[in-house]
Amino acid sequence: MISEQSARTFCWASAIVGTAVYLVFFGASKDPFHLVYDVAAAPVVFAFIARTLVDLINRRRHGACVARGILLAPIIITFITSRFHIWNVSAHLTSVLCAMVGTMMARRSLPLIAAGVASAATVGYIRWFMYDAPSHARTWNTLLVVLIALIVAAAAELTVQVRRQSAYERARRSKRPTAPLSSPTAPAPPAGRGSSRPRRARSARR
């Protein structure tokens, strides 16, 4: 088990170090908008990945945790494929949207949710008005990918919750105390010869 303090330290370190490494090796700061584009997305996404990994280690069968683990798949896939231009999907927008929704599913604190919303709004604005105009094909493809990922994640979370509830009900029924069996009473001897009859108390003679 990873303590909460260690988890927070790991998330902060992942956000800072991950952003720095990304900007050095993958960031293409050709213009100020692209730099803002990278800086707005990287810290939130790396912190989300780190926190999801910690929660998967601590609670393997938690429904929301499994759903957020599924949301890591489109983040990783779109990042790899965007490097090779395999399909027309934005890795930045996919990642920040998955991170924002995953943070909401985990019911994190309001500042973390606000950071995810601000990151998604910034990246979405630059993607829509700066890089995808006028067709917006990449933005629409990204939204479709994120929608499919969210449906799969929500279905997985619901399945885990239903299974856990069923297991809880079975365990509760198995632990329910059963009524003790009543011991059979011995039948009274039949009246007749040989049967003992109560004697009447004789009145004392004076």
C-alpha cells in the first residue's frame, strides 16, 4: 500500500519531471501558442497518470479506479500514434479530456477538478481555433475517440460495482444466523396399567 503523502509526492514529481522531459524531447515550441498548448496539457496528464497508477496499486477492484485505468489506454495510444501520424486524432486533446473526466470520476478535490477543466478548455480552444480551422476534422475525431473510451470505462465501472454488490449480498446471506433446531420433547407415557399416577395427599387424621 502507498500512503497518501507518498502518493501526493509522486504525483507532483510526475507532473514536474514529466512536463520537463516532454518539453525537452517532444515539445515543439515553434510559436507561443504551441508552448501554451504543451504546458497546459502535460502537468495535468502526467499527474493523472501517476495518481491512477497509485490507485490501481492500492485498490485493484475499485470500480472508478478500474474505469480510470481504462482511460489510460487512449492517452497512451494517441500519444504513440500521433508521433507517427497514423491517424488524425489530437493526442493533447484526448489526454486532457480523459484526465479531466477521470479526475471527476475519482471525486477529487475542487482545485484538481478546476485544473483539469482549465487545461481541457485551453487545449480545446487552441486546437479548435488555431490548428484545426476551418475543417475541425481532428477535433471531431478526438471527441469521438474520447466518447467511445468513456462509454467503455463507464460500462467497466458499472460491471465492477454490480459484481461487488452481488458478492456482498452473498457474503451477508452466508453469514446470516440460522434458527436453532428445537429439540424434540419426549412423548408422554400412555395412560393405563403401570402408569404412574399422582397420589392424592391424604388428610392428616386427628
